[in-house]
Amino acid sequence: MKVIITENYEEMSSRAFGILRAVVTENPHAVLGLATGSTPLGLYELMARDHRAGGVSYRDVKTVNLDEYVGLGANDAQSYARFMRENLFRFLDVDLKNTHIPNGKAEQREGECARYDALLRSLPRDLQILGIGSNGHIAFNEPGTPFSSTTHVVDLAESTIRDNSRLFSCEEEVPRSAFTMGLKSIMEAKHIVILASGENKSRAVRALVEGDVNESLPASILRTHPDCTLIADRAAASLLKEEAS
Ligand code: PGA
């Protein structure tokens, strides 16, 4: 895993944008794996700004998202489908028909997981963007998730519910379960960029870079990927040995 440490969040976002831009420029039909959360917002702003200024076109790009809360639909204010439309897709020329996310409202959960896995098989990702949870999760793959996992429904960890409650009016409103792409599927992307910003990610980043590869830290599987880049700002990287010296 390549590690890039940046001065701040803005530089983290612009390094990530540089990689994404190169992927889409080389292949205008690229499939992008996208993430929600606070971390990629700076990257999404740069994509929007660049596109508005006549830069990269996403007309032929396809996107697949990592996860969605169970029970929330595309028009629910807190759904990830809505998050993606409001924070990214509406600023780009991407065809919404080419943007994919698990259907949080699906009545048959197993059927929805199978549908999403089939979709992922048909859309191999050229680039996967990831954030990291303070407990080392990626997407909603919480500690203990098998590395062999495909799309599944998870009960969210208490720490995840707490972390995400800032986006809801209170902690009780945070859904308790979610559909998530599994770790095996995430690993199938040709290139992976994992972003980390802020001190509350520093333990997870240390464990990712310096700890063992095992299922108690889901993100650690990325160390076995042939082309994965961690971009962490100074605060997120503050517990790394190299940083301390
Ligand atoms: P965040 O979430 O970007 O909102 O910090 C990251 C994650 O939980 O994967």
C-alpha cells in the first residue's frame, strides 16, 4: 500500500482528485466506486468545480456506491442515494441511469444483495474511493466481517451509529442496519484510494498501516491489494511512527 501524507484536508482532496481525473481521462467509460460520508466531500467539490470549468466529462462514466441504510429510499433526506445526488451527481453530466446504489427500500434483503452482486460483476471498478471508520471499517464492513464477504446486510456498530448521528437529528434516528458492498467486492477494483482526515481517524490509520492484516480491522485487507493508495492528512497520520520521528 502506498501512503501519501498531506498537510491538510484540501491537499488530501486534491491528490485524490488528481488520481480520479487521470483514470477518467484515460478511460472516459470508467466505472467509479464512490463513497459517502464527510471525507470525500472535498474530492466531490473539486470534481464539480473542474467539470463546471469545462474539465472532465462524466457522460460515459458509470458509478457504483458502497452502501445504503436499510429502510431509507432515494428521496429520504438522510439516504446515501440522496447524498450522492445532492453532493455530486447534480453538478456533473453523469447520466443518473448509470449511477448505482443498493436499494434501501428493497423488501427482499437477500434478493437485493444478489442483485447488487450481479451488478458489481457486470461493472468491474476502475477506481474505488473509500473513507475509513474510526473503528477501521470500510463501507459498512464492521470489525469481524469476513474478508470473503460480498454484498450483505449489517447491523451497525455502536461506534458507527454514534459517528453518523451528527448527520441525523438524534442518535435514535440513525438506522441500525445497512446494505453494504462486501470486502471481497471492494478488493476487485483495479485501483483503490482510501482517504483519511482528522485526528479521530488516527488510530484506525495507525492500525491500517502498522498493524496486522486481520478481520478485526476490515481496512487492513487493503494492504494485500496490488494497487492501493492511502491519502491521509497530518492529523489522521499523527500516530504513524514515521510521523512521530
Ligand atoms: P466519514 O465516514 O467520511 O463521515 O468520516 C467514513 C466512514 O465511516 O467510512
